[in-house]
Amino acid sequence: MLLQRYIKNSNAVVRLILLGIVLTTAGCATTGESPRPGRAGAAETADVADAGPEIPARARTMFEQAAAVLAAGDLIDAELRFKEFLLEYPQYPGAHVNLAIIHTANDDGDAARAAVDAALAIDPDHAPALNQLGMLLRRNGNFLEAEAAYLKAVTSSPDYALAHYNLGVLNELYLQRLDVALQHFELYQALVGEDEQVERWIADLRRRVAATQRTANVAE
């Protein structure tokens, strides 16, 4: 039931993620996956909106057009556009992250991991790439490794809300750490503003954490 509850919220998160991935070089950034999936975890696509002026105008235009195609759901055209982009501008990890998202949607886990690895080879601290790595690891049942990837994402970018969201999902559904899940959902909510669905999850977790604490106190 909990997993179904997360999944119901997933499409909205993915749409937000698609508008938010980062196209980062050593000095430039744009973002990548969506922030509100159902409780299955959220990925992030790259967005050039926050990139610095050092990003060439042509690169910005190509990236924005490819991201718009991806957001519209045309995975084939989006993949071609991001690959074309990388032929001219191979130094932007966000494009590799978006390719990883496309490969994941196509159930090609090996290609998705290769794309994430390519992004991290450019920037080992790239938060969207680390977030996507966490999602791939979680899908394969490597929960502690996924947690490490998400935690590295929020360490390198403390305001990266999506990784906090995914840490909340991971800790509630898979690691059964309700108090930790609550902390990360609260951090996510503080960063993105009011998310009514997540607010309900937070209220539910607060009740469950309080009940667990009461039970522990009685047992003592």
C-alpha cells in the first residue's frame, strides 16, 4: 500500500524533474530529474535555466530543445538530440544524466548506468548524476549503496531537494527507518515549499514515529 501511494504521486514528480536537471561542467550548471514521484523515488533531468553565462548560446539552445522534447515524452527524439549535443559539447554531465533517464524509461539498465558513469567521470559530485545512480542501485536492491549515492548528492548540493525525497522513500519503504525518512521528507518540503501529498506523508510518519517511541517507552 505504501509503495502504491508513492507511485500515485510519481508522474507529477517526474514532470518536475524533467524541468529541473543540471547541465554542469566544472563551472556551469543545469539540472535534471523530477521532484515528486509516487513513493517509488524521483529522478532528475537537466535544466539549463540556472547555467552561468559561460555556457555558449548554441549549447544552451540545443540543451533546452532536447530537454523540452524529453519533457514532452518523445524519448526517441530526445535521445537523438542529447547524443547530438554531446558530440559538440561532451563536457556537460547533465546531458549524460538525461540520457540515463531515457535509458531507464526504456528498461535498459546497462546503458543507464553507463550514462551515469559518464556524467560522474566529468564531475564526481554532480548531484543529479548521484541521484540517478541512487535510483539505479535501489532498483537493483542495493539499498545501502543507493543511500550512499543520495547522501553524497545532498552533501555536494545541500539544497538538492530531490535526493532528500528519494532518501525519504528509501528509508521508509526499504530500510524501515521511519525517523530518518521523516527527516528527509521534512527537508524536501522545506526546500520545495508546500507539497500537499508529501505533507500528508509527513503527518503519517510523525504519528508512526510517535507510536513507535511510545511503545519503546512502555517496553522499558
